[in-house]
Amino acid sequence: MRFTEFNFSPLLLEGIEASNYETATPIQEQVIPPIMEGRDIIASAQTGTGKTAAFLLPVMNHLLSHHVDGQVGALIIVPTRELAIQIAQHIEGLSYFTHLSSIAIYGGSDAQNFVAEKKALQMGADIIVCTPGRMIAHLNMGYVNMKQLRFLILDEADRMLDMGFQDDINRIIKALPEKRQNLLFSATMPAKIRQLARNLLHNPVEVNIAISKPPEKIVQKAFVVHEPQKMPLLQKLLRETPYKNALVFCSRKQTVKEVRRELKRAGFNIEEIHSDLEQAQRESVLGAFASGRIPLLVATDILSRGIDIDTIDLVINYDVPGDGEDYVHRIGRTARAEAEGAAYTLVGDKEQNKFHQIEQLLEKTVEKGEIPDELGPAPAYNPRTRHHHGGNRDNRGGKPKKKFYGKRPGGSR
Ligand code: AMP
């Protein structure tokens, strides 16, 4: 379906054209028409599907003809600053030829930003993108006026609940008018998202794009190693795999720092990104990475969702991510849009069971890569599989499944 068929304002079509979008992606095709009809939406769609434009375009199109001075038209709540910044950039691109105003409101930035945010909130903005905590800070000051709000959008709702933002979201919703259109996007649909949807949405149109499986075009491989073999193998993979932008993921920031130090010592042009960095530092590192000045980045899971740099063609998991969803989100950073990509996972001795669980979730056996002879003998892949014992435990020695983002208690190294 071509964008010209949606009946969008010509000014918006110009922005779409300037962004080089020609045909709508499946999620766009499915959600744009019902949003334009005024329906609530619950959509499961991962990043990379075009979901951001899927909600931005119909919202912008509406606000173009229903702009109210001094008011907020749409509020987009997202889990992380990075995603807020990215969506703000998306808005800027698509609304370039329009008069729509927008602002991103997120934590971690300095007092000067707070003043600018406050001003925007007092003067009104067509679209606000915010992280929950920062929005609460402004709400507490009493000057936020969202009485005319037309759209509430929750993006990556599952991640927001995982990060404990449920109460903040409820508080923000209390400040909104009852009559509004609600759009809920989530990569996964666990029970708590269903519950949130029941409380929030009115007779929603349900759209399911999420495969919650990585795109087929990503070449996935796992390398089963002893822990001390990880660093030499990582270096070898980075030397022998051609890439434009490569992203190395570690679950703990301590590991991120160690890996960066080792790779730097080995002569790689590399930067790191994790929650210890100031906001400005994070932005500058991401900018250098996106522009190709720094081709290699090592990061915690802070980056595993939402970040949209379409030249990433290699992702290496230095350790096995917490669960299948984290795995999908990490490796989903590569092979964006039309690009090809590879995703390699280093599986240490203690991580075999965890990796096997991921394979079960994905319903796929990931190809195991050869370990070069020079690294010495590698272990066999021999995870403990699930056994059924006539109603007894069915997961021998399996730890309870827990979700962590970037902060893993205990050590992987
Ligand atoms: P998202 O899933 O929203 O993170 O979008 C993934 C990438 O696809 C972004 O770089 C978008 O700019 C791009 N994109 C979104 N919609 C389209 C489209 N219809 N045609 C081409 N690229 C698109």
C-alpha cells in the first residue's frame, strides 16, 4: 500500500517522501486506517517493523487539522531516554514541512533542559514524548495542562512495566482527559499488558505483527566456549567478520568496561555505553557510532531495545542474554530495514542451559560455530534439557526465570 492512499495531508506526505518511505509496512497498513477512524489500538510489534511511523503519521495527520494553541495534542510515553530522543527525531523528520511542534521530555538531562521543558509544557506542544519519571516531575510542579489531549500512546509498554513504571503511568493517565484515543504498542503481550489494556483501552482494534522471533535474514550463530576463550574469540570474530557497525552486548556494565578496555588495548576503535555515563556522553557516543566515526560499540542492554541505527550489521552477545525476549531485542539491532546482519552469541560454561531455553523459546536450534583450534579445546554443547518425571519437577536444576535489564546480580565473569 502506498502512502498516497491514506488520505494524509500533502504537508505530511512531503515529510514521508523526504524520509524515503514509499510503501507502508504491514504494521502501518494495519493500524493507520483504524487510528484515522478514531479507534483505540493494541498492537504487538517489535522495533524494526515501522511501528513508530505507524502511530506518528495518523496522529500527526489529525493534529494538523485540529491544532489547539497552548495545548498538548498527543502524549507518547516510552521507557528510555534513548527511545524518547529517537522518536523525537522521527517526529522532526516526518513533520518537517508542517507547523507541528514537539518536545522530548526525559530524565538525566540538566536543569537548563528542565526549564525548556517547563516552558514547552506551559506554552503547549502538539506532541510530547516523555519518559514516565520526568513527566511526573513536571506534573508535580502543577503547571502541566493536558486538558485537550487527544491521543495517549504507550510505546514498548511491556518494557515500561518490566522497569516498574506502572504506578507512574497510572499517575500520568489521571492527569489526562477521559475522552481520548489510546494506542498501546508492546513487543510482547504478557498477562500484565493484557490487564493494562483492559483498564486503558475502549473496544480496541487488536493487531499482531510481533513474531517475537528474530527476522529470518539475521544469520545467527552460537559459539560454545570456556569463559577464558571468550575474549580471544571475540577479537577473532571482530577481525574476521566484515562489518560497518558492530555492537557487542554484555549484561553487566562491569563487563562492558572490561571488554572495552581489552579491545582498546588490542587496537580496536571502540566506545562503551551504559548507565554510568552522563546523558550528554551517551548521546555523543551514539552520535559517533551512528555516523560511523566509531564503528564498534560495547553496551549493556540499555541499548537492546528501540535503538535504530540501520548500519548495524553485526551484533555479538558477549554473554547470553537474560531470556528469549532480550535475545530477540539484542539481535534485532542488526539487519534493520533492508540490510543484512549477523548475530553471534558466546555461550560460556554456565550459560548453556540459559541459551538452550532461548532456543526453545524461539523454536529454533541456533547453528553452533566452529571454535578455532588455536583457542584450544572447547566444551561440547550439552545443556540440561527439560525432563518430565511423572508430575515431579520438570526442570531439573533450572533456576526460576527472572528478568533483568543491564543489572544482573552475581557475576557472569
Ligand atoms: P521502527 O520499527 O519504528 O523502529 O522503524 C524502523 C525503521 O524503519 C526506521 O528507520 C524507520 O525510519 C523505517 N521505516 C518506517 N516505516 C518505513 C517505510 N514505510 N518504508 C521504509 N522505511 C520505513
